[in-house]
Amino acid sequence: MKKTILCVVVCVSLLFISGACLGFNGIKINVNGKEIRSDVLPQIVNDRVMVPIRVVAEVLNCEVTWDQSNSTVNISNNNVSCKFLKINGEQTAFPYWEEDGKIYMEAHNTVDLIRRFYSNRRSIWLSSSGIQIDTKECKLSSSTHDNFRTILVSGLNRENILNVNWDDQNKNLIVSMP
């Protein structure tokens, strides 16, 4: 009986050890409901899940290229490049849309942008009609782009949340506290 228990303990231990050796970390990547595998494992870094962009982009029929001279990952689909905001000169992973001379970004990324500039003691979240900061409901113009809820960036000025100015030449959002 002792040999059987010892054998079970050893087998279970080997399963855990082999899973760790093979790099299984339990994080799965699903794109449009289909699990995809990558030779690079997803990781949690600073409370954010990091996934290999190439494997996700290619599943979405995008082309991924590396521009060594500018240290830039370029992602394109049907000759339409994805655009990612630079904020005060720092490249982000926040996609943005230009429409009729106006800049839009995803609503949840707008909340993250606001959190970068406000202290941690403030409560900031996305509500049904805009963004809530503490008890102040900020009504921001929103629309939908590719099934994403987006916020008109210039609304941050109007609501006196952040000062934002778009530098069209450098494709850079200049942001400061009001």
C-alpha cells in the first residue's frame, strides 16, 4: 500500500514538473472563439497579460513586419495600417481612429489614459454614458468602430479632464493636467 501511495505521489509530482519544464503556464489565447498556439508563451507582466503580437495578428490576416531602423512593429491588413497612439512622445499600444479630422480611441484605453495622469486616490471607470471620475459623470461623445466603443479624444478638453492636443505632423497626442 505504501508503495502504491508513493508511486502516485511521484507520478503527480512528475506531471507538475513536466508541465513547468514544457512552459505551460495555463494562459490560453483565443481569437474569435478559436484557441491558437504560439511558440512564445503569454505572460502576466505588471498585472497585464502580454501575448505575442505576431501570432495574434497573423490569425487575423494581418501582416507583421519589423522596422529595425525605427524600432517599430508594423501591423497591416488589406493595406490599411493599424495606428497606435504616441502620448507625449511615448509609443503606446492604444489604437486610435481618425475620422473627419477627429481622433477617437477605445473607451477602456481612454480610462487608462486618464489614470496615467490622475493620482491613484481617484476612482475612475467607464459608465454607460461616458467616464465616471469620483462622483463626476463626464459625458464624452462616443461611437463604435469595428465593434469597439470609442471616445472622442477632444471631449477630454471639453469636460476639463485632461488637456489634449493632437500633433498631426508627429502623430502624437500631447497630454497634460488641466
